[in-house]
Amino acid sequence: MTRLLLHTAVATALAAGALGLTPPARASSSDGVHTVRVPDGEGHERSLAPRTTEPFSMIGVTWDDPDVALDGTALVRTRSRESGEWSTWRALDTDVRTPEAGPDRLRAGVRGGTQPLWTGPSDGVQVRVSGARLPEGLRVELIDPDGGPDAVHAALVEPDIDEPDVDVPDIDVPDIDEPAAAEPAAGGPNAERPAVTSRSGWGADESLVKDPPTYTTGTRAMFVHHTAGTNDYTCAESASVVRGVFLYHVRSNGWNDIGYHFVVDKCGRVFEGRAGGIDKPVLGAHTYGFNTGTSSVSVLGDYSKTTANTAVRESVAKVAAWKLGLYGIDPTGTVVLTAGADNGKYKAGQKATLPRIPGHRDGYPTECPGQHLYDDLPEIRTLAGKARKLEDPAPEPTAPGPEVETTVTLPR
């Protein structure tokens, strides 16, 4: 019997080798995230041979040092669980930096990483990472937002406007002097709140968010992003994609929560991002150097080659008009912000005059939010201006002085 089992094992291994596949990789797994270490090597390339894996629908590559950028390329191929066909090689977006301040920066286990890529249901992967100097501890992150023993299949819902804020654990964050959260301007919002799918609506696992939200002194601009990767998802899958980004930011990057405040899918549906209250000035992790005192909205998909449709443009405009309107801010204006870190475009402490609705690339050296969506920003600002309730608008908060009016820079 032992000899028969041995022969069977050898035959299985040979069959897998004939197909060019490595047997299922030894991978660590936690809460829908499977990780596979990329073997170390000499030279300027690391690779992971084609192999069968645990099921996943999103992929990324991370590395040990969050302050190190991947100056090179990360290419992936994946195998469809439905057809068994391998995809073409696809490049992961490497324009990512860890937050410059706050608990996301201070958490143990924070890692550098690429943007995640939505692949759809997959069970095989091959990876090639190349560059002049590759980071240590390269790891492939396989995200399965719908799998695991506690699989979540969330329905899209539009919560009531008076829905209570998400409860988070009351845990103190050490060594952070948090300013009090600014209240909305007198007179209330001057733009209608858009319908927003709550965190419970898209299936956020709140047990993974260990620290309470950090609040800043206001929201003075709304940065526009795209998640990059691909537009090849259905709107019925949008909740799964958002859940995948959440898992990647928390379990793979090691952040406390998803980095964006709002997410918009290609059908124009709006999802609540980071916990803490969509009407509150929550510190995010979205624009390295300008996270403090700003909000963010990210569109699911890659808008470098694809044009954003009307639904996307209108939803981004409505979110920006409402959020900035809470503070009586005209979304068509400009603002002076202070860089909180050296980010390759601005030096720490440098003043930057930006639109109230800037693109990610306006504050950081990146292609995000893609050329097409960036070109749409003038129209989005105009739409946001029209969305304001111009009758009896709330006044802009009075700043105490030119140095104080920029931003509050939290310690690095």
C-alpha cells in the first residue's frame, strides 16, 4: 500500500510538472487573505513559478519595509477558476506609499505594497518582479473577499440618512495628540447627501479594525483617486471589490482600515470607506503628504485608458459637494494645504495651492486618478458647484491666521 501511494504521489507530481505548474504553494492564511513568499535570489528579478493556489479574486505584492518603493515592475498572470485559462501578463500599479502620520503609520507590521488588482475568481498565479534594487520580503497577497468559513455575501443597500455611526472599539492610540474634530459649519450642509452604501452594507468585518478613528480639524479638500487595476468587474461584484480593497489595506498593508473615505463603482454607486462617520473629518490614508484635513473618493477601476461615464462623474461631484458643503466650502474654489511629509512632489512644510477637488497627482507624483478621470475634474468641479444649495449657504469658517489655516500636521 505504501509503495502504491508513493507511485501515485510521484505520478501526480510529474503530471503537474508536465503542465508547467508547481503544486499548491505553502501559504499563510488569515481572514480571506492567503500569502505566498516570493523566493529570494540574485540579480534584479524575483519570480514565482506558475502554481495552483487557494481561491482568490484580488492580488497584490507587498514587501517588508513600508518606506521603500518598488522601483521597477511587478507582473502577474492568473488562472480563471471558471475557464481554467491563464490571463495575459498584467502590471500592478506601484504608485503607493504608506500613510505619513497617525496610527496607520505607527502600527506594527505595516508593509509596503502595490495597488491590488481585481482578477475575478482565480486559482492559479505566476509572478515576476524586476527592478534595479528590489525590496526585501516580497510576498504575493491573494485576497478572497467572499471565501472562508464566515463568507460574506452582502447586498447593496442605501441606508437612511439618520443611520447611526459605526461602533468601533474604544482603544487609545499612543503617542498621538489628536485635535478635536471640527463641527460642520453653522447652517448645516449646503448640498444634498448622496445615497451611500454603509460599511455593513458591503460587508466590512469590523473586528479587523483594532484602533478607533483619528479625527482632524476639518475637511478642506476632496482628493479624487482610482483604484487602478482593471475595469473588468460587474456592478453586482462591486461590494466584493470594496471588501477586497479593505482586506488588502488591513491584512496585507497592515493599516488599521481601508484608506479611502468613499468609493464609487463604475455604475455610480457610492460606498462608505473608512469608519468614523462619513460626516466627520476622519484622518484617511490616501494622499501621502496631504492626509490631514482632507477627504478622499476613489473610483473602482483604471481610468488611464478608459473614460469615466456620466454616472461616475456625477457621483464623485455629489460626494464632494456634500462633504465640503458640511463646512460651507465652495467646491469650485482653491485651498492652501501644507505638506505633512517629503513625498517626491512637495517637501514637508511646503505650501501647496490646490483645487478644492484635486486629483491624487496634484499632491503626489503618480498617474492616479488616470488621465481620463483627471481630465474630467474640471467638469466634476462644475457639477459639484451646481449641486450646492446656494440659497443661504453656510459661511466659510474663519481661520485664526495664515499659518494655522493650512493644515494640522500630525507627528510622523
